[in-house]
Amino acid sequence: MSQDQATAQDLQQVEKLRKAYASMKEEMRKVIVGQDHVVDELFMALFCRGHCLLIGVPGLAKTLMISTLSRVLSLSFNRIQFTPDLMPSDITGTEVIQEDKSSGRREFKFLPGPIFANVILADEINRTPPKTQAALLEAMQEYQVTVGGQRHTLQKPFFVLATQNPIEQEGTYPLPEAQLDRFMFMVKVDYPTIDEEREILRRTTEDRTSQVNAILSAQEIFELQAIVRRVPIAEHVLDYALRLTRQTRLTTVDAPAWIKEWLQWGAGPRASQNLVLGAKAHALLQGRFYVSAEDVRAVAKAVLRHRLITSFAAEAEGITTDKVVERLLDEVKPNESQALADGKLPKVMG
């Protein structure tokens, strides 16, 4: 197959993704009012094979949004309510002894836990101790769980959406940095506008039900996940994502003085990877088959906000990680001279 043929085929896939994305948003709007930026970031993470952590107060339809997403994608869905007494085996599954009635022999049989589904809602993940939180780590990274020394492969696509309540902190267990880093995006779910809340009141206080149609199959999701990674990215855009991440690290020469004052820990290499992948997905959802610096900027907060640890001085001044990212985006600019030399599109596809 020639490069021209491959490019034409990829562009057809991009158009397919764009149309599917528009159809999926329309289906989501049948149930969810507003929250467009949240829906966008969920779809971007899905197409990048990533996981999301949703932060928002109760009553903002986080659970409804995730269950609706699974129906739109015709994927299996399980909700796990995290509680202080939840054990790792309650998530992964356990081995039980069963007797074979024909032979009378007893043998261990694995009973899969709720983690064995395509879309997992880990509700209030910070309500359970670190030992149980860690049960998700292997599943999120390796797409498998280990029980009784045996590995059990999870069905793909596999997508973990965890929620966290930001206001009730008594009796909670903050997620370790290693687990936070496994989430591609931290998505903030805000209050609806007055018009959106008025529509929510109408829908939820009337006798009406909305039927959601499935738009994509699992196989189609695999194909679209593959096309995201084929989107080409110019060197100056790749360099821009790299500089954004590296300037958050206190030990690098390029780190500005205010970063060293406001942060006690910066973002690791996984942040750079997710900036690039998220930018590719954002470009595709905008109908483009190349990545611009604006695509990187569009996903920067969702990628970086949970990977930065502010210092005591910053907390005393009310400086949040979002404010750190905003200032970083103001000060770190793409290399314009390199952009002119590279052009928008690399000569060879990625």
C-alpha cells in the first residue's frame, strides 16, 4: 500500500471518528444536561486507552454520566462502591472450593469480581484504604489481576472512571501519587449553569425516560484507538509538550524560580506521554489529522493538575495546581522559529 493510499484510509477513519463522536454526544445529551467539557475529556481518554478521575460534589450526575457512556459504547459496566471495609478480593474476585458431583473431587474455582467489565465506575475511591485502592493498580496498568498466584486477563477495552468527593475528607484515604499518576486525566465536574439546572429540574421531575442508542462496538473502539496513535505530530509541538512537563521539575535547570517556590514535586514522564496522546485525540475530535500547540494547551490542566504537588507556601497563599498550570501556559510558548521550519504537518506520518 502506498503512502497516499494509507493517508486516504486514515483520513476516512478520522471522518468516521468525528461522526461517531458527534453521534455519541447527541446520545449523551438525551440523558446528561450540559457538562460538555467533561464528556469531551471522557471520550478523549477512552480513545487514548486512558483512565479518568472525576472530582465533584455529590449530585452532579457523575455516576449517571458514566453508566450512560457505557450504553452509548455498547460496553459492559460495573459500579464498585468503595467503602472503608472493602477488601481487594471484593474487587478482583476470589477462589472458592467446589466439589465435582460426578467425581467427588474438590478443586479451586476462580469467581471473577466486578473488575471484569469494560467500564468500571470506582465510586468514591478515596473512601477505601490504600490496600484496596492498590488492587486497581495492576488492572489499570497491566489489564490483568493476580489472584492466588494466577493471572487473569481483563476484557478490553478496559476503562476505569473513579470519582472522588472533594468536600468530605473525614475518614478518607488520599490516593497515593503512584496511583494518581495512572489516571490520564483528572476531570473537574462543576455545578451546572442556571439554564442547565432549570432543564435538569424539568427532566427529573416529569414522568419521562430517555432511550440511549449504542453508537460504537468494541471492535470499532479498538480501530479508533489505533488511529489516535497514528496522528502525526510535528517536532515543535512535541518539544512544547516536553518543555511544559520538564519545567515543573524542581531539579531541572530550566525550572523558573516561582515553580521552585510553589511546588515540592513536579510531573513525571507519564505526563509528557499523556499530553501528546491527549493532544492527538483532541485534534481528531476537532476534525484535524495533525496536532497543534493549542491541542496540547487544551488538555494540559486535565493531564497535569493531579501530577503536581504544591508546597506549603503555595497552599498558604491559596495557590492551586490549576493556577500553576495556567501560569505555566502563559509563560511557556511554542518555538515559533521551529514551527515555521517544520510546518503544521511532518513529512512522514507517525
